[in-house]
Amino acid sequence: MKKIVSVSLAGAAALALVACSEAATEGGEGGETAEAGAAITEADVDAAREAWGEGIVAIGAVSTEGGDVAEAATNHINTFYGYEDGMTVLFKPTLAAVDQFRGTFDEALTYFIGAEGTEDGGFAIKPWTAVRWENEGTIIDEDGNTALAMGNYYFTDTDGNDTKVEYTFGYERNDAGDLVIVLHHSSLPFSAE
């Protein structure tokens, strides 16, 4: 299996948020629209992964600037996940222990921006300044209808420290032809301590 390494250099987080919103409006990651039945390619998966990371950075920037994080996170979720399309989404966030699985839009939203009285502290509003990917591999089914990507991603905080997280993302195209996440599993690496 070929190892793909791509690095996100999220420049201006506000611009990334605008790009994410434009991608949702135009029907694709990075402004590219594919037909609903178009085969998924490895380049599609790479672009979706990069844009997702830039969106997480953008939500944190909105939070830092005192902006509307609920709106920013809503745009992010609607752009990158299949909830809005009525698709089943299997989402197991990194820092979820009590409410481990987030099968609804509202559950995903509270994970990203936090909710009082829950375990959710707002993963996306930390803020993170960059997301770097080390993709172990990508599997695309023979018809190009679904794709799975797995590896490590690193979230860089404002002090320059990285948090290593393991991920598996599953993708499908929605009716508009956008590549959306239908499986997202993240976890911290095992520690014997």
C-alpha cells in the first residue's frame, strides 16, 4: 500500500473558513464540483482531508476573534459530513468517552464547539493553528463509490506543540457530487501508562 503524506499549511484561518463556505456553496472541496456518480479518486480524498483540517483551524480562529463559532462549525459539518444529506454518519470523536458516538448533526456540533454540562469542551475552538496529515493508505472500492483513508493527523496548538491522533475517514459522494464523510473514527494512540 502506498503511503501518502500531505502537509496543510493553513495560512489565514479566516480565508480557510471562507473557502470552506464557498466549497459548500459551489458543491465541492476546493471549489471543484463532481457529478454525483463520478468515481472517487485518491486526489479527491487528499483534497477533502486537507480542506477538513483547514476548516478545523478556521473554527478556532473564529473563536479566538470572538466570532460565531456555532455558525462556523455548522458550515464545517455541513460541508464535510453527510448529516445534512440524510446519510448515516458514524462519528467517534477523539475526546469522547461518555457520549462516544455522534450519529446526529447536533451531537457533532457540541463536540466541535462544546456544550455546558457535557464532556464536550469544544475540540475545534481550542484553537489549533495547523493540521498535518500522515496518511497510511487509502482504499477506494472498485466502482469508486466509497473510499477509506487511515493514518495519523497532528493538531498544532498555539504554542507549537503537536497532538498526535489516529484517524479513519470513510467517504461517499452526496447527491450534489460532493465528497462527504460518512465514517470518522479518531483516537489517541495507545499508552501503557
